[in-house]
Amino acid sequence: MLLIILSWIYILFTTINLGFGFDKIVGLKNTNFIVTSILGLFSVTVLASIWAIFGRINFEFYIFILIINCSIFLKYRTLILSSYRTFFNELKLLDTFLKFFLTVSFFLIVAQCASIPYVIDNESYYIQTIKWLNEYGFVKGLANLHLFLGQQSGWHITQSAFNFSFLYKNFNDLSGFCLLLGNIFAVQKLNEYYKSQNKTYLIIGLLPLVNIFFFQFISAPSPDIAVYIFSFIICFYFLENYKKTSIETFNLLVILILFLLYIKNTTLTFVLIPILLFFRNFEYISKKLFFSFSISLIVLVLFFTKNIIVCGSLIFPSKLPPFFVLDYTISDTVETLYYKQLKNYYGYFLSDEQFNTMSTFDLFLNWLSLPKLNGLFNKLSVLLIVICPFLIYKFQNKKALWILYVMMIIQLCILFSTSPQYRFFMNFVLFFSLFCVACFINRRKFITLMLLISLIPMIIIVFIPINLNRFSNHKFMLEMSTFSFKNAIYPYKNTKYNTQYEKIKTGNLNFNSPIENDFFWGCGDGDLPCVNKEQISFYEKYYNIKPQMRTSNLKDGFYTKKVNPNEL
């Protein structure tokens, strides 16, 4: 715990400095401390992405960031220190209970981050993605080695810039830091609601009620946490500024949405927000679009460049016809197989044969009737679509809220045609669930009681083992990790498994494979290059392809080689 807290102090110091410097360059006139930190995270992510094109995100990059960090602090020291004082004064002015709640939440979040990582995706590609970034940067055709490595989420790029891999190998907790930022932002808005009775502040202020849901993600660098937290902040600024949008607020929303898209492209629906604001304020904003256009172009170029290097295509995964084919472009066979799994199995839990024989309505009924958490959140999303129009009309009949409601429907429709996994639309489910709560519970004493009760399951999750097999359809989600006091100083390692590895050679590829690992995509924290031998055997046996190195240097990447069936 202690080392995580120290690392978060560094992250806060760095992000505030870079966020402040970014604000000065752009002229956002932002006064919110938490948003400044998020702007700093965005700045680091952009710089790290550019750096990764040319080399590893290692101590050289940290020295570069340190120089920028110190330069900004020295130049704007008085103003930056003033922002710290203002922030701490705001915390002092919080309601007494909110201070207590925030303090307890802080220690529970840190304790959960110090515990055994729970997210199964951490074992398949989070650890390995960050490891490749730290040791080599973006690697050509890396997705040919392990398809999931082609995702290269912006959040993993951010984590690679803050995990000090050259000093200590167990920092993996940026999502916990993000959740803490979200909780502070929400608690401050709730405190302001008590004074202003602004319902938008209440909706955002209730965010900590769903901390129990977030806790399953924060012991690993899950992009989902950043998506959920940033979505709430974006919705807040959109609702508060829809009627009259300044160019500063417009640019801020553009930056936050670009960050959201760079982290996870399933959030594409949020692009509608700046588009709508642009047309609503056309005469004013159209004359001041230079920054928004420039930063959007930079992020778009980085996004495409990253994908071209790692996957050999502009978008991953995609059913779109390729504009070009490189020698390391992902095999159509592999990409098609993955796309089918993403949609048929992970979305509907159906085999290809079952999926192909079902009508659209049958697929919807199957999706709606899935057991455990999947079915619960699927039903909840449909319920929200049905009841929210009545509640919006009765309690907050605002055009901006109707727009967010329509965006939720569009998001679900898009996901139905791709992969309707509940975690891809949970940002809207959580937002409108809390909107419904805010419609009926708005008195201070009831809000206090709900927040107090919400701490109980968080404490249970952190200290008592919970078997999640009864709630989840995923056979690897067996038991939630709990905090051990031996991790009070040093956090648990980045992987939950004590996996042993064997060295295997196939063609010119020497790789490390986990021993006795029944998770097909699992790699854990193995030395690079690492991939499960079962994967290699599967593609070689059924599709006559296997990954090979492009040269003798790992930095030069991988390509997919067709194998003669007679050689098997």
C-alpha cells in the first residue's frame, strides 16, 4: 500500500504539472483540480505514444518527462502551488461525513490495488502489452504473436509511463488512481449539490455508490475504469454547458472525448457530443476550431500509426476492407475468427452454428436471458431504455439529457451488431441508473445513509474472499482477490498466478509458454516473447499458420507464416 501511495503522489505531481502546462498552451481556463490531473494523464499518453513509435517507454522517457515536469513547475510554481492550496481548502470545506467517506474510500481503494489482481484480461494481455511497451515500444506485427496485443489501449500506454519498470516491477495500479480521481470529483459535486440543489451535481455526486462494481477492475490497469470515470465527467460538462458552450468548454470536451476514444474505441458514440455542440453554437465555435481540429488530427494520426505498426491495419479489429497490406498485416483468417468470437461467443455466448441459425429477435431474447451478471445488466439496460423517458420527462425535461438517452440507444444498437458485452455500455447503464436514483432520493440524510451502506460491501470485498462463479458466466472468474496485511508496504505482484514457463521453438521463433495453464489466451508475466503454446498449436493445426519473427531482432516484430500441412 505504502509504495502505491508514493507512486500516486508522483503521478499526481506529474499530471498536475503537465495538465497545468497543457492548459496554459491551449487556454482552457480550467479551474478544477481533478480535471487538471486528467489533462496531465492525456498529455503523458500523447507524449508516450509518440515516444513508443521510435523506442521503448523506459528510463529514457522518464528522464524526458522529469525534465518537462520540473520545467513547468519552476515556471508556474506560484500558480501551481496556489491550485494545490485551493484544492486542499475545498477538501476542508467538505461536509464532515463526506470527508469521512472519502478517507475510508481512499484506503479501501489503495488496499484493493495492493491485493492480488483479479481481472482475467490482465493475465491474457494487460501485463504483456505494458511489458512490450516498456521494453520495445510499438512493435511491428505484434498482434501476430498474440492477437489481443493488437489492442494497445491508450490506457496501457499511460500505465507504461507510470509503472517504473526499470526500478520496481509491481506497479500496475493506474486504474485505482483514476477511481480515486473520480470519487473526489463526485464528492465535491455532491457537496455543491447540498448548497445549490442542482440535480446534475447530484447524479454525478452519487457515483461512489457504484464503487463496489468498480472494485473488480482496479487491481489491474483495466481501460474500463477510465472509460466509466471519464464518461461521467464528460456527461457532467455536457449537461452543464449545453445551453451555452464557451470555446474553452468545447475544447475541454473534445480533449476528454479524444482521450476516451484513444483508450477504447467502443466509446465512439461520444463523438456526437462535440458535433452537436458545434452545430448548436456554429457561428461562435466555427471561428475558433483551430485547436480542436489540430488536437483531433494529432490523436487520429497517433491512433492509426499505432494500429499500422502493431497490426498492419488502420483499425483493430475490423471487418472493413484493408486500404493496404503489409508483410506483417494480421491474417484475415485470424481476424475473422476473432471477430466471430467477439460477437458470437463473448457477446451472445453462442457457437457459430447456433448464431447462424437464429433470427435477430431470437438473438435479442437469448442476450436478454443470459444467466448471472451478463443477464442482469442486459435486463437492466433494457429496463432503463423503457423507464428513463418517463423519468426524464417528469423530473428533468432537458434536451441535453434526452441527447444522452438517445446516445445510450445508439450505443446499444452498435454493440448488437458487433459485441453486446455489458461492460461496453456500462458507462450509460451506470449514469442512467444513478439518474433514476437521483429522481427519488435527493434528501441529504438518505444520501448519507446510502453512501454509508455502500462502504459495507466494499469492506467485505477487500477483506473477505468472495466466490464469483455463482455470479459470472466466465469460468475463470472464480474468486475475488482480498487484501493481505503483508502487502501493507509492497503491493502484490502484477499477476495472480505463480506460473512456471518453458522455452519452446517453432521455426525461427523462440518463445516462453506457461506450463499447466488451461487458459487459452493466458500469458501472465512471462518473459518476452510470451504466448501460450496451445494458441500456437491451435492455429497451426486448424488454420495452417504460425507466428514468426521478421528478423533476428524482437524489435523488428512478427509476421504470420503459412504452413504446409504436410510439414505438420
